[in-house]
Amino acid sequence: AQSVTQLDSQVPVFEEAPVELRCNYSSSVSVYLFWYVQYPNQGLQLLLKYLSGSTLVKGINGFEAEFNKSQTSFHLRKPSVHISDTAEYFCAVSLPSPRDYKLSFGAGTTVTVRA
Amino acid sequence: DGGITQSPKYLFRKEGQNVTLSCEQNLNHDAMYWYRQDPGQGLRLIYYSQIVNDFQKGDIAEGYSVSREKKESFPLTVTSAQKNPTAFYLCASSIDRSRRPEAFFGQGTRLTVV
């Protein structure tokens, strides 16, 4: 079974500074990878996804992530954060199978952006 | 606008009572899911359904039940057998595993047992 580990539970960062959120996954087969963002008391919104192809994936709101198969990682980055990026971020993995619809989520990383 | 609607947003339940959370989608998605979210634990899958009249248990199905009588609806019942039901519940849907495998989420229902 596949699983996800988010290496940082909380990341404080100053406004306009860069941020990196770390995600490692475990799977014996190829996977799909996702990053979602959740604002307080709301649902999850997809930031970006990796299915195949280029290992550098660009998403919404200036976020990007790099898939590294050898290190089984999918770290999320943003070069300059805003106050509005304060939220919880989840890394998720699923199998590229037409019959397996399950997403497995990491525990989440809380990003707090300070002025 | 297309989307996933969960209702109610907040729900209070007395111990020993069953309660049903509503989830409706107008995206014409085949698959629907229920997740439970607790602080520091991420999201855990309760039940999922790939087609009408069929559903499978997820990782934490005990104390919950679901039905899928219509493509657009996937209600979740939290029964009195669920020992710790206070949590944030999220419903999601997805369209096609090969082209669009990502899930789209509703705004959630916060259930509190009093």
C-alpha cells in the first residue's frame, strides 16, 4: 500500500520569503502525486498534480513541485509567499489504476506567513 | 456553478443518536468519497463509491454507513456505534481515473457530539 509522510508539521515564514514543504512517499509501484491547500473551515483545493512526464510541475498561486523518483519525494515550493498563503497543505498519493480510486494523505503542514 | 455541496456546515448531535450528513454533486462525477479529518492526522478515508449502488469500505468504516442510490448523492450516516464521532467530515468526487484522477472537495461538515 502507498503512504505519504510530510516532514514538517508547522512552517513559519516571513512574507515575501521562499517556502518549501517536504513530502516523501512510499510505494512499490508508480504513483500519482498531489498537493492540496485548505483554508480554515473549508474544503481542500487542488494546487497541482504529477501524473507523468516532466518532473517539475507548476500549479496555481505561484506554487510548483518537483517529483524525484530516486528520493521518492514531491516537495512543494513557492519563491515568495504572501499573507494569504497562510493555510494547511496536504500531500497525497494514489495509484494510477482505473479501479483504485483511493487517495492517501499526509498529516498536513501548517504554513503561517508573518508580515 | 458546478460543485459539491455538503450540508449542514455545522451539526450537533447527542450521544447515542444517529446523524446523516448530506453530500450532493452536479459535476457528473462517477466516484464519490467520504473523508474524516482530525487535527494532526490528515484525512482518513471512510467509504468510497465508484458507481451507483456500489460502495466500498475505506480505512475507518466502523460506525459509519453510506448509500449511493443516485449518481449525484452520497449521504453518510454516523451511527451511535462510532465511538468518537466529533470531527470535520469532507465529501469529494472524481471523474475519470485515467485523465482527471484528482478529487474535488466540498466545504465540509463539522460534527460535534454534545
